[in-house]
Amino acid sequence: MYTICLTANNTVGCTFLDWSLHFLNGQTKYYRIKEKEWIPLIDNPLSFDLVENAHGHNKNCVAGLTNTKILTSLVSSSQLCTFNAYPEQLDIICDQLGIGVDQLDNAANLKSVQDHRLLDYNNLIQHCLDQHMPVVYIYADPKVVGYFWQHRNIQRLAFADQEARSIDDLEQETENIFFKNSLDAWQQLELDNIWDTRERMALNIRPYDTADFWSVGSASPMHWINCQELWHDTESVVINLLGQFGLLVDQSRLQQWLPIVANWQKIHHKNLKFYNNLSHIVDCIVMGWHYKLDTLTLQQEAIIQHCLIYQHNLNLKTWNLLQFPDNTLKLHQLLEENIHNVDKIY
């Protein structure tokens, strides 16, 4: 058998795909490369803890070209072996370039880091292909950029080799790196209430930025799958891959797998719901139309306010507004003209 590299430059479902290939092939154990041992394969990988994902499956995982070369040199299994490969960590790229993480608010520095990271990632993929390993690339589709507003992995901070204890840790890290001047200025003015924080976020964030959505390919044969196809047509995608790899599908396992897939798909549908409805929500606020709102996170509220400011030159009277109301009509009543001097980004 052979080793398969499953890779993506964002959290799009590689872990679930990894587990599914083993599970549907009828395996009860899988190979841990670094430990050089076989360990039990879990019956259901879904986790609904701080974030919802399939990380109950403890996959082989690596980031960056250097570590991928090390990992692939250790592979010795004669049976099916899989690993997930991701772009190098941002702080490591910064170290390689001699750029401080606190210097990433400079556009030129950020571009240098992003370009070097993409080059490293392309080389990672080509290395695996040169080793005659099948590579499955799951494409993070920018057409659903709003899906990625929701964190699905909090195992590590993005810019430091430290554990993230919560989603708030990840968001605070981004604030401290990219919006420190804004954060300091508002704090000096004692604008630190929840409605102030929401407005500052609305002004700073760029929710529709797709600079990190890479189009990756190779002249060598590789398997390219759009993330939306994996999320919505999971059964066809996984069974087709098994067939291409010459792996048989255990029919009894397939029947156990299908309801797990249905629950996994619900996670993605839930993450897409706000984004899919956002344009209508904003239209309803502007036009004074009725639309019932779910309970929103602070980030979702800030994205709505961002759209009003940047797309419609409107803002909300949010003083003392701890949480958005349950209907767009109530937000319409809070509309006022925007007084912030903002860039025309749309």
C-alpha cells in the first residue's frame, strides 16, 4: 500500500476525510508515523467542544516543507498510511525572514511573509509528489469566504507556538498584531465598552479579503477537490477517492458512516448560514424590512456593522447596546449617517 498526503491551506475537512478513508476501508487501527506504531481508529471523530470539528481523530499532522520532509522520511508502513500537511506556521516564516511578528501590520512585511509561505507550501506539495505519494488538495473556495469567519481549530495560536485556550485568544492575538494602534487609541479615550469594541472591530476588519485563498496545482498528477464538494457531496467524494486509490469499501462500515457524515455536514451548513444570509440581513436593516435574527456573536454583529459603514455609509446608534436585537426592523430604527472617514474598499 502507499502513503497519502491530504492537504489544504485552511480548515476545510481534511481530518474527517483522513478518518473516513481508514474507516470505510474497514480498518480498526491506523499508523502513527512519529511513534512508529498502530493505534485504534476511533468509531466517531466528531467533537462539539469549544469548536465543532472532527478532531476526535488524532491524525498524523505536519506543517511546512522542512517538517514534511522529516515526516515522510519516517514512513515505513506497508499498509494504508495518511497524513495531513498544512502551510508552515506564520511565526516560523517570520523567523526565517527575520521579520518580527509585531511588524506584520506593515503591508510590505505581510506580503513577504505570505509570498514565502506560499512558496514553501508549493514546495511541500511537490516534494510529496516527487516521493510518488498521492496528494489530495482540498481547495478553500473564496466564494464562501464567510465560512472561514468561524474558527474551527484552536489548538495553536496563529503567530506563536502556544496553545489557544479559546476563540477569544485567537481573536485577541489578531487584534494585538494588526490593530494595536487602533486598540491603544480607543483605550486611551476609554472607549472600551462592548459597543465601542464592536464599532472598532467593524472599522478594522476586512471580512471579504481573500488574499490567503491560494490556487495550487502541479504538472504532476494530483487530486484537486473543492471544499464545497467535500462538504455537500461527501459520500461521492470519499468513495471516489477510495476507488482511485484501489481501496475497497466495507459495506457494513458504510452504513455506520452515513449518519456520522450527516452530522458532520450539519457543522458546515451551520457555519455557512450567517454568511449566506448576510446580504439579506443588511438589506433588511437598510430598507426597514422584517427579518428575524438569530442570537449573534460579537464578531457577526461587527461584520453587519462593517457592511453598513463601508457598503452603505450608514452606522448604528449603539450606545448602551450590549447585544443586537432579534429583528432587523429594530436595527433599522437605530440607523444614522456614518461619520467615520473610511477607505472605499467595495
